[in-house]
Amino acid sequence: MDWPARAHPPGLPGSGLHVWRIDLSTRGEAGRALLSPDERARAERLVSAKARIRFRRARIALRRLLSRYLRVPPGELALEYGKHGKPRLVPGREGDGAGDPLPFFFNLSHSGGIALCAVGQLGEIGVDIERIRPLSYPGALARDHLSPEEWRRRSDWETAAARPEFFRIWARKEAILKAAGLGLSRPLGRVDTIRGELDGRPWWLMDLFPGAGFTGAVACSRAPGTVRQWSWRDR
């Protein structure tokens, strides 16, 4: 699927799912004042300057995107974090103009110079993006983190030819874990991406192709009626 550029959401997702591709390599940081003290502190804890810049750019874009869905100034969006770091809106701070809270779910992931943001209203969402890159001890990583069924899919996990498939499976696992609010607190081997299950609980799952050299996935607690995807143009 293509990622056509768009500056504004077409409306709330309703029964569908929206996925946005965000280019972090060319974005400025003019919106740093929009970030909360917690977000600024989290950025400063990152080791490299490049990682700090990309974290801030991703969070600025997230706030601006969510503000256009919810019609709330981006600096006024109140976000909180679950036990394992999953961001969410503070309950009661989002509404439809009549005081009633909206069912509204989102998740964010970034790798290299690209971020993905998934937005929906059907239930919890997780999204992940991975840059396909060389690995030390790829065979051991695959053996330790793949389910038995995933491991048996191929016999060349230690070769470069298996990298795209390894990272595709990894992205699917992280998307499910993030949707469940668990992050990497749960062993990846307990996530079965063939059946789309975590400890026996089913999750809707879809692969994403955000660009050359990258792979991604999005998971949701309920299957959306449609999936639409765009590149975020913040103008």
C-alpha cells in the first residue's frame, strides 16, 4: 500500500484504523515547547544526540496529529503512561464537545528516521517499526525469541537472507505486546505471530511496509473494518 501525503485526518477512525508514517529525518524541533516536562526528561535520558532529536520530533508530531483528531491544542493534550510505558490520554480530558469521553486509542513507534503512529477507536492498539539491519548472533536471537512454530518456518536464521523475515516477526511480536500494554516485559517467545496470539489471547495483526529497509506491524484488540495509511505532512 502507498503512503499518500496528508496534513489533516479525514475525521475520527470510527470502525476503521488509521496509520501514519512520519519522516523524522527532515523535521525541525520548532515545537519543543509543546512537550511536557516528562517528555523532555525522557529525551534527555537517551544516550545519543540523534536519538534525543528523533524522540522529540516523534513526540511533537504525535501531539500535533492527535490535536487535529481531537481538536485540542497540542500543548494541552494530557498524556500519561502505563506500567510499561505505553502512552495514553488522561481519562476525562478528551471529549466530543458534549462532555462525554471518546473511545480513542493510539500508539507510536520509531526506528532510524521513520516513525509510525496508529490511531483507532475499537480497542487497544500497538504499532512497531524496525529497521532491517545486521545482527550479532542472529541464529541465537531467533532461537531465543521465536516460538517453536516460527522457528521451524526456515532453517537459515543465521544468514543475511533471513533478516527481513526475522525483523518482520519481531515487529509483529512488539506490536502485540504494545497493544497489550506489556512492552518487552513479556518474553517474545510467548507471542505467536502465526496465529496472532499472546498467551492464548487472539489479536488482530497486520504487516506494514513503511519504506525500503524497514518493516512494521500493527495490532488491535478488535479487527478494524478498514485500514487507511498516510504520510504525515505537518503543514
